[in-house]
Amino acid sequence: MKYRDTIYFLPLPKKYQSMREITVRSDKTKSILRKHPWVFSGALATDIANFKDGELVSLQDQKENFLGIGHFQHGTIAVRMLTHNKIKIDKEFYFDKFKNALALRKQIGLFSDNNSICRLIHGEGDGLPGLIIDHYNQVLVVQCHSVGMYNSLEEIAFALRDLFGEDVRAIYSKNTGTLPSHIESENKYLFGKCDVPHLAMENGINYSIDWINGQKTGFFIDQRESRALLGKYAKGQKVLNTFCYSGGFSLSALKKGASEVHSLDSSEKAIVLTEENSKLNKFKGKHESIVDNAVKFLNDLPTTYDIIVLDPPAFAKHRKKRHAAVQGYKRLNANAIRQIKPGGIIFTFSCSQVVEKELFNHTVISAAIEAGREVRILEQLHQPADHPISAFHPEGEYLKGLVIQVN
Ligand code: SAH
């Protein structure tokens, strides 16, 4: 008898007993058995009309074999899987996931004297679909992308407090715009309180973080490694950092001796943050901030830059927008390639999940052909290890980039 069959006959935990069951069509169980974390509505044989958004459900196949437990939500993705085993989804469940996630981040040095910023939980990549938790120097910012996670915030907050103990000053829940519009959600402290902006450090650079008024949870943590890499190329160089947000790339270049850095963003708030962060660190090189549309700026770009960073927001959130997005990336890259100084370096990125790595590389190559210059690929970049991708969920890969040299 297999282990799975053995536990099948054990008395079920109370919480599991009260869970409603959903049956999955026999031709659709394969991907669940392969541990893909999403179950699409078309895979369900049960009438789900009276199921509630956020409800914990138990899945079974048409022969009543147990498949797993997940959060139900009306929509294309009907169930986000939490486990394929018969276990209780409670505070201990979250505690174990958080403990494993924290151990990995500690192992790679993200809780150290020169780094106090990292992503603690990256949704499916950490086995918790719909949940994001970012860490900023003893403050945890939680963002729910599913109603099930939103409903579990109390257990999540208790588990985080148990795990971090004295090492957490505040836990803030930020859910504006991340849940279906009919769900009433609020942004609030789940534990403690901490004034914003709050000081935290990435790779030895100080940042002022504002999770209340800032974009996302307050900082773009996923570019940590690429910022550090930019530092290696930056000594004595004149750098243009477009789509700069709070200036991460700019400060990394200045720290490593860039002679001059121009930071550009269309958001005035972002530029205020960049200026604040620049003052905070007092690096030697010249720094100037520009509020402007980067697409327009790049159309008419001076030919004086040695390094250009292109890190736009996701141009395509859906497959339907992919073609237009590719055209957008191509135009940005072609303009930068055409105008950069001979021997210049471009750090170019896409965070659109629907524009895959190969397509992005191809787009940059097309831009190089259009610009008519010699281009070499020096480095291929991707999201860092605190944004892991489950091997069973390739859709979790979203950030890709290239470092190219133009002659
Ligand atoms: N590189 C940044 C993160 C970029 S996020 C970092 O390291 O932190 C994308 C940024 O692009 C946001 O700050 C947003 O305000 C800005 N943005 C969006 N559209 C823009 C446009 N057309 N021109 C300039 N900036 C834009």
C-alpha cells in the first residue's frame, strides 16, 4: 500500500472535514498530479456557482481519489493549490513555508550587515500561490493576489511573528488593486507600526522605503543582482538610468565610481525618492534627475552616454498585448543602440511574463539590426534566487535582461 493510500483512511482533521470538495474531470488531472499550482475553471466537473471566493477546497478525481487542497476563486484560475497532501492549512502550515523561505534567503546572505532588503515569499515559487511578502529591515510587507490569501492574513501574521520574534517591528498588509474589485480590502498594519519612509539597505546602499505611498511594496527588489553587476561596468562612466523608480541602478553606478549619472522617470514621486536616496548615500559622482517620458526622451537621445539602463514596466500584462509590447521594446532598444557611444554598454530588461526570454532576445537582436550597429551579448540576466520559479510552474519566470555592448 502506498503512503498516500495509507493516510487516506486516517481520521481527517477538523478543518479538512468542513472543506467542500470539487471534482476534477478525468482528462484534466494530469497537470495537478504533476504539481502545477493552478487549476483552470474548465477542468472542474463540479458546479461551482455557489462556491465562495477564497474558500479552501479539497480536490478529487472522478474516482474520488484525493488530489490536493487549494484556494478557490471564481475566474480563469479557479483553484490555486496549496498542497497535494492531506494536511491542515493553518498557522503551522504557513510557519513551515516561511521557515524554509527564510532559511534560503539567509543562506544567500540577504539578511546581513550590508543587506536588509529581500523578497521572503514569492508566490508559487515558495509554494504559496497568491502571496507576496517583502522584507525591509525588520518590516514585512504582505501583498495578497488571491482572496484565499487575503482571508488567511491572520494566520499569516501570527506565523510571521512566531518565526521572526524580536526581529520584526511591523507587518503591513497592502492590497490595493491586487484583488477582484468586489472584494473589500484594506491596507493596514497587522502587527506593530513603523513610520515611512523607513531606512533599509541593499548591497551596502541605503534606501528610503515607503510601502504606503510607493509603487508595489515600496521597492523593486528583483533587480538587486543586476544593479550590483552594473556597478562592475560603471567606473568613470556617464550613465543614463531610464525608468529609474527610486534610483537603484543609479546609486549602484555611483557607488562604484560612475562620473555622472542621469536618472529619468515619468513619475515625479519616483524622482523625489531617487533624489532622497541620492542624498542619503552622498556618493561622489555627479547626479541629475529628470522627470520625463522615457519613450520620448529616447527618441531624441544625446550621443554622450557610455551606459544606458532600460528597465520599463511590463508592456504586456496579457498575451493579446504581446505584439504591441514587442514593438515597444524594439523601439526603446533601437533608439538606445543607435545613440550610445561606441563601446557603450546597455542593460536592457523586460518584466512582461508573456514575453519569453527567447522572444525578448530576438527583439533586442532585431533592434540591433534596425540600428545598424555591431552588438555583442555580454551577459544574460534573470530574476534572483529570492524570486524562485517552481519547476512545475514555468509561468513564474517573468524578469529577463541582457547586457550588450555596442560598437
Ligand atoms: N528600474 C527601477 C524599477 C522600474 S519600475 C528600479 O531599479 O527600481 C518602472 C518605472 O517606470 C516606474 O518607476 C514608473 O514610474 C516608470 N515609468 C512608467 N512609464 C514610464 C515612461 N513612459 N517614461 C518614464 N518612466 C516610466
